Amino acid sequence: MSAVAESVALKKTPQVPGIPYLGNVLAMAKDPAQFFVDCYRKYGSVFRVKLLGQSYAVIAGVEAATFLGTREGKESLRSKEFWEGLVGEYGAKRMLTGEDGESHKELRDIMRRGYSKESLKGRYNELIKITDNVFKRDWPVGKEVPVVEAMQYMVTDQLGTILTGSAPLEYVKDIRTTILYILNVLVTRQRPKILLKNPKYKKARARVVELGEKMIAYGKERYSRIKPEDRNLIDDIMAAHIETPHIMPASDLIVSITGPYVAGLDTVANTTSAIVYTVLKHPEVKARVYKEVDELFASGDEVDEEGLMKKLPALNGAIMETMRLYPIAVAQMRTATKDFIFDGHLIKKGEMMYIGTSVTHFMDEYFPEARKFDIDRYQKPRAEHMKPGAYSPYGRGPHTCLGKSLAEILLVLTMARVFYKLDLELESPNYVLKTKTAPTPGPAMDFKVRVKGYRH
Ligand code: HEM
């Protein structure tokens, strides 16, 4: 027994019962958020699950969420193992999500500015124009629109135009297929490795590499003519490569430079799609959101960047509430770097772990009537999300979403424009959203809404 374990009386960690070999994979694949909540209620803040023969320690609840950001949490947990398959697949040495400690900080420092909300400064109205053009292309009046797919094209258009001046729409399907295979096989390991031999995946991956090479060529060409203060994310990554190749070697460029699509595509597409559902499903919320966005755009199609968020409390509440109930990251995956004790349980060095940060989203203790869609929870004095460890849609600790503030603007502007411009309806008022869990939890791909017409 390790020195850590010898020093205190330990609790016995429950094993969640499952079926041979598959373990708990079916329950988890069905509804991972619910699975973790149910286990937390039944077994407490620490338990073990088995997925395809592999054991995972799960820690969940507010203490687990806050643990990610503490010194002990940073020393005890790392992301490396979960991402090394992806890093290897691209022949890279390291990538942001898979590094820890100083090495992680080094990469995060290079990319911080490019992923920040400042990168959108002065470009809100351009984003609105991109969004409006997407409506003309992908949301025709009278049609039933597959929402998630339409949103995937929307976010690719937005990110591509902002970052490289053009949208790589012809690569959307390839990016999606690559994310699907890599996350399922190499990161969450819910599918066997043999799938990576599938020609469909190989072709998609080659296309993503091709996209990365185009982005690198774009960055190289700009390097000598763009002033350092005007650099975007691509420029900063290229500058790091050209000026400090030991930090950003050529081998790591593709995975870093296509990062925004991998990190932003499914996350934003799933979240915006879920917001379409939640707002249409709640007519009283819809009326409040309509009123707000109509006022915002009353004098034209441009917005004042200053104080934008404050002008849209109902929409912001709807976005936050949707992210609480439909989190795209149900749990964070980590490995224990050493033996440590969490809530009286011994976690052993090398154990694969899930940190169930979203469990609290569904607990009445933190969000009274947690299953109720209530957009006013976030307003003071209630501010339910402010309870430490209660609300973590963007993760926690050193790997907290680097694109968080950029994503917040992308979400609010996109949704403001969706609800200002489009008159949408669900299949029926009784329609209940079906969800998918892989590669990223969110609305099912067959979730459709009908475009009744244009509101403006
Ligand atoms: C609805 C929108 C989004 C949500 C809910 C979200 C959520 C998350 C979460 C939970 C993580 C942490 C994963 C972990 O700890 O293992 C993360 C990481 C990250 N996200 Fe986001 N994300 C969103 C949008 C975006 C966008 C639009 C971008 C950039 C274009 C972005 C860039 C990143 C990056 C670069 C990381 C890695 C940070 C690191 O490892 O240090 N995200 N995101």
C-alpha cells in the first residue's frame, strides 16, 4: 500500500455493476449525463466504472469540479494519456489539449490571444453578415432544416472567415468524420482501433491534413506582411513556428492550426442547435427573446459591441440554461499522475478517470427544480451558477475552454440573428428532442425545424 493510503483510513470505492467486457458502456452511451448523475446519487462522489474492459475512476460533484482548479488537482491529474493517440495519429509531438503543466502553459500562451474575444473585436457586424448569408443558403423558407448539420456549416463559415478570410465549407464533412473517429476510437476509446483502417476515415483525415496545409500556406504568406499586433490565431501559431521552431515544430502545425475547427465545430453546432430547441419549446421564453432581439436590431443590422451581453438577458439566460441541461462535455477525462485521496477514497497512480463536472447541473441542491428550464436562474440575487463548482459548461482548471469568451460571443450573436431573422417551428409543440452522445453529446442529427418564413 502506498504511503498516501497508509496514512488515513480509506473508504471502499464502489464498483458500478455492469455486463461482462462491455461493462457500463451501454448505459453511458445512452445518456452519459444521466448515467453519472444516477451513479452519484447511488454511490456517492467516487466510484469506478468499466468500459470495454477498461476501468475508470469517477469523481463527481462540486468538490470534484473545484478539485480540477486546485494545486492538488493540477498535481494529481493530467490530460496527456487521453490525447496521445490523436497526437500520434497526426505524427505530432504535442498538442494543446494533451499537454500539462509548463508545457501546456507554453502552448496556451501562444494561442491565448488568437482564441480570445479580442480576436473578434471590431468584427461583430461581419459575423452578422456571415450569419445572414448562411440563412439564405441553408435555411430556405418552407423547408425542414436539419439543425445540427446547418449549424455545423454556420460555425465553419464563421470561424473560417474570421480566421482565414474564407470558409472551408467543402471540408465540413471531413472534419466531422475525423472528429467522430478520433474521439470515439482514440480519445474516449468507446470504439475499437480497427475502425481507423476504414477508408472513409482515412480519406476524411487526409482531407483535414490538406486543409491544414492550406492554412499553413496562408499563414506563411501572411507572416512577413502582418504586423505582430494584428496577428490572428493562425498568424500567432505560424510566428511561433518560424521564430521558435523548437516550441512549435513543423510536425505540430497541422494539429494546432486546424484546432479551432476541431474544438469549435461540434461544440458550437450542438449548443446552438439545442438552443433552437429549448427556445422554440418554451413559448414564454421565445416571446422574451424575440422582444430583446427586435429591440437590439430595431435601428439596423449592426450592433454596438459595447455592452452587447447586458442588452440580452433573456437570450443569455436561455443560452446558459441550455448549456446546463445539454452540456457538450459531460465529464473531463484525466489520468492520475500519483496516488491521491479524494473524499476518503484512494485513487491510484495511472488510473484513467472521469471528472463528472456536469453532475451538479442536474441537482436540485444547486439548481432548484433542476429539470425545469428557467432562464432567470442566472440573474442576481439568485445567480445559481455562482455556487462554487456548480456550473461548468466550459470545463474547469488549466484546460478550461480557451475559446470560452469567443464562443460566448459567437453563441449570442448567432442566436440573436437566428431569432431575429427566422420564424422557426418544431415538428409539433409536443416534440421532445432526441439526443446523440457521440462524438460529442448534443441534439440528434435528425432534429429538424421548419422555416415558416422570415421575421425581418
Ligand atoms: C459551446 C461552445 C463551447 C463549449 C461548451 C466548449 C467546452 C469546452 C470544454 C469543456 C473544454 C475542456 C476540455 C477538458 O478539460 O478536457 C474545452 C477546451 C477547449 N476549447 Fe472549447 N468549448 C466551446 C467552444 C469553443 C470554441 C468556439 C473554441 C475555439 C474556436 C474552443 C476552443 C477550445 C480549446 C482550444 C480548448 C482546449 C483548452 C486546453 O486544453 O487548454 N472552444 N472547451
